[in-house]
Amino acid sequence: MLIEKDSVVSIAYQLLDASGEVLEKSDQPISYLHGGYDGIFPVVEEALHRQAIGYSCSVLMNPENTFGEYDSELVRVESRDAFPRDIEVGMQFEGAQEGSAEVMIFTVTDIADDKVVVDGNHPLAGQTLRFDCTVVAVRPATAEELSHGHVHGDDGAHGHEH
């Protein structure tokens, strides 16, 4: 079966930075609903379209195809007393961008005496990344998966269906 719109695709993958360091790797294959459902990077989905089980590819992705360019306006200095006493660098908090109702995740990057620096950029923003993957299973999506726009359960995720 070829990968077409509305098929469930299971892949083994790894995500690498520009220097080749592995940032993320699948221990078990992951599954996504193919065909513009935002289950995977669109540029990877494009590379997998009309391929079959066993197909491998390596896709180089610029920031605009992944987590966007780094936006210095998303770095804020906040008052220390707006945070819990046990705050540490690396902790994450939800917040809204000024003038927007959209909830974002901010990561604490620095703590001074009475100030805390938080960054709303994704940790991989501004980076060119490489996505290597191999297709391990392809199956038609169920009617329920199509109506919900994502994969349910782990049917086909272990490569049992062909």
C-alpha cells in the first residue's frame, strides 16, 4: 500500500541538529494521519507521499518549516515575586503574548535577585534540523480517526499490518 491522503503511517525516526547531534529518537515507531492533518512536519509528509513500507528519507528542514525563527520579542524580564519561591532555570510556565489570547509556554532562562528572564521561543526555534525516518507500516485510517483528524490507539504502530 502506498502512502496516500487518509492513510495511517508508522515511522521510526530521529531528529538531528545541523551538526548531526541526535535531539530526539523514536524507541517505538510513531504513527500519524497522512494528508494535511498536522500530525507531522508538512515538509516530511511531502517527502513520504506515495511511498511504501521500507522507504527511508532524510529531510533537511529550515526554521520556517519547523519551529520558526528565533523571536527576541518573546524574551521577557519579569518581576521575581510573580513566580514561586522555588523557581529554577529550565522551569516552564504558561503565559499569553501581549495583545493575544494565544497561550504560550515560556521557559525560565535566567534568575537574578529580583528579576526572572523567560523565553517564549521553542527551544529549537531558529535551528536547521534534519529528520531521518523509515516507513514501517501503512494502513487505511478508520472512519473514527478521519472524523477526529488523528490516529487512535496503537493499531498498526508495531508493524503488524501490511
